[in-house]
Amino acid sequence: MDRGDHQATAQVDARDVAGGQFRYFDVVMAAFVTILLLSNLIGASKRAVLDVPGIGTWAFGAGVVFFPVSYIIGDILTEVYGYARARRVIWTGFAALLFMAFMAWVVVALPPDAGWGGQAAYREVFGSTWRIVLASMTAFWVGEFANSFVLARMKVWTEGRHLWTRTIGSTIVGQAFDSLIFYPLAFYGQPGWTTAQLAQVVLSQFLLKTLWEALLTPVTYAVVGALKRREGIDVFDRGTDFTPFRTGV
């Protein structure tokens, strides 16, 4: 068994935590950025449907299947490592999204070989419009910072008790911002998107993402508990500067 399982967990203020003392922070950050990029690359613009008994056809954004996992990891980052380090990860994810959008634009724009017939399909899959890119970046930035801020403040208010209240509560706020910003900004007035469909997808995104968080609460508890034991620390954001406009810890 890892010796970290036997370490005492010390409660400390975020400003008293020395840099570089964490063993698993970089692993959690890599997981966050990976899920963020893949969920935006693969599922962001696809509108999927399910036939719900008693309701009928119900539309939702396909990205909802995996994107909420990034919010769960965001909760874990803030709960275990504090707001300042979560802020650093959010900015890292933002930069990765920006580079992904730039790379996709360059690759799609490169002239295809005359013998290759996949350009139209390639553009359809990877060629995002400026609206989708702007909507995705804005929704991610606002939603993640709202999620992290609410969780960090609630942790201090509850004195570290009742983890489920702050993971679900912060997700309600963060996902509300994310859903209300992304889909209207990206698809309002676009062909194939009626106002009713747009409203349905926004509502679906919010409800499904929040439900995902609630269902995965036992997993969140297990991961948070394991990381706190192994890191030997429990960070509270007392006296933290909550401005999102910095990357320093």
C-alpha cells in the first residue's frame, strides 16, 4: 500500500502552502486538459437525440457525455489544491483550447492534395466557425471560474464539511453559465437550429451535466479522499485573492 495512505491530513490556508510539494497535481492537471480538449474536439457541435418514453424526441449536445468530467476534475483540483492552483489549470486549459482552435484553422486551410477527396468531410468535422470558437472559449472560462470560486468559498463557509453540497452547488452555478453562454452564442440563428431546439439543448445540457455530477459524487469523494491522504494536506482558501486575471499561485 502507498505510504501516503497513512499520512495525516493537515488543514492549511492556501497562502501557506509551499510550491512544488504536491505529488499528484500534474497528473490531475493533465487529466483535466485532456478531457477538456477531447470533449470540445469530438462532441461540441453535434446535436444528438434520444427517444424518451412519455416525452418524445429529446435533443442534447453530444459533448455532454464526457465534458462534465472536466468539471468534476475542476472540483477535485479546487477542493484538494485550492483556488489558486485550480486557476492556473483553468488558464492552462484555456491556452490549450486556443492553440487547438488555431491548429485546426491552419490545418483545414492548407490546400489539399488533388488526389485526396476528404477535404469537405475534414472541414465539416474540424472546421469550427469563429462563433463556435468564441462561444466555447467564453463558456469554458466563465463556467470553470464560477465553479471553482463557488466551491472554494463554500469550503470555507462549511469548514470543510459536507463535500457533496459544494461539488453539486458549484456545478449548478458553473454549468448554468456554461450552457447559457455556449449554445446561444454559438448556434442562435444558425441553419438547423430553431429557438425551441436551442432552448431544449441548453436545458438538457444543464440538467444532464448537473445530474452527472450528482451521480458521480461517490467517485468524487473517493478521489478527493485518496488525494488528500497521499498529499497529506487539506487546503482552505482563507485570504485567497480570487481574481481570475492572474496565473500565479
